[in-house]
Amino acid sequence: MRLVWKLLRRHISLPQLAGFFLANLLGMVIVLMSLQFYRDVKPIFSEEDGFIRPDYLILSKRISSLGAIGLGSTKTFSQRDIDELASQPFAKRVGAFTASQYKVSCSMGIEGLAQIGTEMFFESVPDAFVDVDLTKWHFSPEDGVVPIILPKTYLAIYNFGFAQSQNLPKLSEGVIGMVEMTISMRGNGLNEYIKGRVIGFSSRLNTILAPESFVRWSNERYAPDAEDEPSRIILEVSNPADDAIVHYINEKGYEMEDDKLDAGRMTFFLRLVAGIVMLVGLLISLLSFYILMLSIYLLVEKNTEKMRTLLLIGYSPAKVALPYQLLTIGMNAAVLLLAVGGLCILRSLYMQRLWSVFPQISEESILPAIVLGFVLFVIVSLANAAIIRRRINIIWKN
């Protein structure tokens, strides 16, 4: 084995092998970094209260001048409208807002401070669309307490507008949960009171949310004859950049709240960039694999006569191919180890930046990235070994 290696290594081109090594290392680092970066920032993209959440659109029917004074077509969504929207290719889930159809007022305050009273309303959506912990999100008439979710914008308006002008204390989300709320519900000849408790704040839904079971129960009790068709619906889309969404909304005369479609397009763009970066890394790895194969083929061609001599004096094709196979496997192993080390260093750098902006995100394990690197190492090494053995067999047969 040592003699075979001494004979065959004379024509090894170090610049060619160095080019393969560096290209393969760069490709491997990009692939592993792309996977690990995606895993680390995934909570920012996908968590319910993350910076970039799943793509939800809130739709309503456009109100014309005639509609504003009660003339013209209805501005509610029929079950047919909802079913038609749910059947569109871009729609993942569709949910309807259910609004309270009776009069609601609320008084609230903290002991020792001023009490605040206001007229209000309730809306509900299916639980799957609620972006707050649902542990306490349930209602039973026997409990006598209704959980409430407020928009985060309401808290900001109170703290930086109303509270400041009325010399009232500013409240945090935690303090709001301690506020005592007494809710008055009037309708169908009834005037009853129930306790309310704020359990969270939504950054997705700009409305006062109560559990769907409560809104339906209270509508049946206080407004049994009221119209129950929703005036707003919430839609989760698979690809916010799909032009079919805009075409469908314009064709149906719907309106969309805020600029959620633009934000959704940005979300989709960021995800697409992460995928493109990984593909670039794989492409570089494939090119480095080609460079290695070209180097090995040139090396084999230069040593063809020596190989024939070795084969004729009794060496098997497996023994002749082994030095080249060990060379490629060793280089691939070195690439994997250096790539994992580079991944750890680069990850520590960008994680410090992420934590400074998003302190709530958790640190994901790098094991999946290491497993991916090992899988690539095995695939490339086996492919190298098979190609080298095939070339040696061709020489042997000739």
C-alpha cells in the first residue's frame, strides 16, 4: 500500500486539490449556515407574536356612499362568499368574525384610582386565528367571567394619548391583567352584568376579542333575532406575492385592512432569499465536486502506465484505487470539520445581534446542520469512490 501511494502521488497537483478544497469548504459553509440561520430565525418568522407572522388578511366589503346611508347591496359575507373564497388556490384557511349584536358597556379601574367607563363591543374569530396563548381562552356561563383580548394599539393609544392628557398612570400589559372590568349587556329585555378579564394583547387583530362560544351564547340570549352574517373575514394565504389575491379582491369589490399584503410579500421575499442562499451553497459544492473529479481524472491519466504496471504485476483494482479514494475521503472529512467550526464561529456572531433585537428567541440546536453536513460528506465521498473505482476498472479491462 505504501509503495503504491509513493508511485501514484508524484503527479498530484496541489493547486488543483487546493482549489477543490476551498470551493468545497465555501459551499459546505454556505449550505450549513443557510440551514442553521433559517432555524435560528424561524421563531421570528413563524411564532404567533413574532416580527414576521403567518400571512393573514382581513377582508370586508367596500362601503359606497349609498351603502353608508343604508341603501345598496348588503355588506356582509354570505356562506356562499366564504366557501368561494376558501376554494381559491391561494387560500389556506378562512374564518369569519362574529360580532356582538346587543349593547355593551364596560367600567374598569384599579382600586384606589379613577374608574373608566365606555361603550364597547365584542367580536370573535375561530381559535386557530387567535395569536395569544389559549390556555385561559374559554368561557362558560357558570364561570361568570369572560376572557378578553385587546389590540396592542389600544394600549399604546391609552398610554401615550388618553392617560397622558388625563394625568392617569400608564399601564403595562401585565398590569392590565389586574384591572377589574364590569361588563353590562343589554338586549332582548335583559340588562345583566358579567366580569371581564384581559388575558392578552393581539398584534394581528385590531378588535376587542372574546371567545367565539361567549359571543354566540350572548347573541342568542340578548339578540336572538339579529342578523348573524359576518361583515369581516380573516384569510390565511400560502403565498402573499400571488397576483391572484389582488385580482380576486378587486374583482369581488373587497377591501383589505392596512398594508398586510405588502408586509406579507416582504415575508415571502425573505423566505425566498433564504432558499436561494442555500441553493447557491449547493451549487458551489457541486462545482467543487466537479473540480475534484477533474483533478482525479487528470491524475489518473498521468499515472495510467504506472497503474497498468501495478495491475499486471498482481495488484487488484481495489488496491490501486484505494489511495485516491482515501485522499478524497480525507479531504471531504477535513472540509466537514472546518465547515462545522466555521458555522459555530459565524453563528455566535450573528446570534449576538439577533438577541440584541429579539431577546425572546431561543437558541436552536446545531445538530440538524451537522447531520446535513455528514449526509453531504457521505454522498460526495461515496460518489468520489465509485467514480475513481470505475476509472480504474476501465484501465484494467483495457
